[in-house]
Amino acid sequence: MVIMSTPTLHIILFASLASLFVSTGCANQSRKDVALFIFGDSINDAGTNNYINTTADFRANFPPYGETFFHHPTGRFSDGRLIADFIAEHAKLPLIPPYLQKKDGELMGGANFASAGAGALVDTYKGFVVDFKMQLKQLRQLKKKLRKKGGSEKAKRIIKEGVYLISIGSNDYLMPLVYTPALFQSISMEDYVGMVIGNITTVLKGIYKVGGRKFAVIGIGPLGCVPGVRALTRNGSCSGEANKLAKLHNTALTSILTKLETQLQGFEYSYFDLYTSGSERIRYPSKYGFKEAENACCGSGPYRANSTCGGKRGVKEYSLCRRPEKYVFFDTYHPSERANQQFAQLMWNGSPSVVRPHNLEALFKYECV
């Protein structure tokens, strides 16, 4: 038996209490200044395209868009909130406005660079959208503005501790599938996917170079089953070709994310398997509280697949369902608010079967440094 002197015992007890105090205090820390930076396409565009010179095809700033939650159109391609909006709510942040709407140096919980129609390839709807590489340039501009407003160290910390939510790639495949299907006779699907993934990798590395470390990347959903593609098939079934492209993309994307994690120090990521989650809701809608998974809520023609929702895109006549929350898709290509809410919930604290290797709750967690 070892008998300790009183001073020694006091020192040990003090050290133990101090260590308990530090760890408890750290665990209770709030996520101060953890910003959400949103990149990509219409899945998460909160109204960027309201501020650029484009056409109604790439805008949703008219009714019935926004009717469910905002009760007026905001530029979001949904009846209500987007995945990014629900993620912001989970993280106790305000809804993140478009970067182009902000005043210089204004942060407001982050910035949304996403632009409806944007692709990883610069040529995807070129001239009508803010492409993925331009969104990276805007992040660089924002960092300069933050530096000017709050100093270099604060700007560096905001950029480093922020979470970067990215949804990109769907338009790179939808554009040729819908408008130039013969493209895949001159280039293999694998090579085309390689080009898309190459551009995504360049931007991910670019964000890392600016200072970003935490990436929340959304995979591509079952493209072949969205109303706008389903209507192109002979019997209205899901397009096998479109779904093959989505699967090839997601396999290559997860591979590159794993590689970047080993190559770039401090790189952390969360990959959301939208393909599996989306397919589940399309195949078994009632299991998730939906009644309709083939037809869009808003549009015209078979499956309401014609992009006429709102009557501002050339054709004035369109049909609108009474209960958007019962539909997986609100319009030709975009999920309803209810579907977005379910996807965001899975991203936030879902199991590794759909979100891995980290969920967003873990990425937003305060780090004891």
C-alpha cells in the first residue's frame, strides 16, 4: 500500500478536477461562428438566379414555388424549404441567403453560392448559370471581404470551421440525356463521368486551398426516375441509362472523397447517398408518408413532366396538386419540401447506410482545439 502525503494528494485531486472541468466545459461549448457554405445546383439554390441575367427556365421566382412554407416565391425550386434550409435549422443557423444578395462582408450564418442549372462542367447551360468554378471564385471573394471587415485571423477561422454543403453533377447528365442523347455514342459514359468528377475534384481542392476542411457532399439521386426523364421512356418506367450514369458518378465520387481524405491533411467529409434514399421513396412512397412518386405535383403532360410549373416558361397552362406534401416531386426534376426535410434529417443524423463516414451533426460539432 502506497501512502501519499497530503500536498501530493491535493495536487492529484486538483489536476483531476481541472481535467474534468476542461472536458465538461469543452463538451458544452456552442458552435460559435460555424458557418454553412452552400455550393451546387437547383437542389440548394435559395435564389441566386434571381440576381443574374438568365431566363425563366432557370428561375423559380414566381408562384406556386414557395407556397408551402414561405407563402411567396423566393427562387427556390420547391413548394417550400430546401435540404440546405433544413440543415441550417438543424445547425441552429438562420436560413442562408444567396451570396449575390448579401452586402459586402455580410455573413449571416454563411453564404449560398448554388445556382439552378449549374454543373461541374463549365459548358453545362453556359451563360445562364453560375457554374461550379465561378462559385469557388465567389468564395475567394467572400474571404477577402471577411478579411477586410474582421481581420485575417477571424476570416481564416470562419472559413476553416465552416461546413461546405455541395450538390453538383445532375445537370451535367440531364442536359445531354434530355437534349443531346446521341452524345453517348461518341463518348463512353465512363469517360464523361470522369470529366465531371475531374472538375468536382478541382473545386474541392480549391475550397481546401481557400481554407475549407469540412465537406458535406450529396450524391446524385435516381435521375432515371424523376418525372422529366421518366416521360422520355417508352412505358414511363425509370430510365436505365440515366440511372447507370448516376451510379457511375456516385461510385467515382465516393472514391475521390476517400482519396482526398488521405491526401489532404484535416480533410473531413460526409457523403449522402441520395440514390438509395431517393429510390426507397420512389419505390415505397407510402412507407415514408407519400402517396405519389411518379407524377410531379406541378407541371403538365404525362407525369406532369413538362417544365411548365408557374406558367412562365413559354406554356401558361399547368396542373398543380392540392397537397404537395404527399408528392415526392414538386416539379419536373425537384423534390417537394417534405422529401427535402426527410433527406436533410438523414444527412444530419442518419445511419452509415446512407450517410458516411460522418453525419452532419458530427461535422458541425464543436472541436476542442
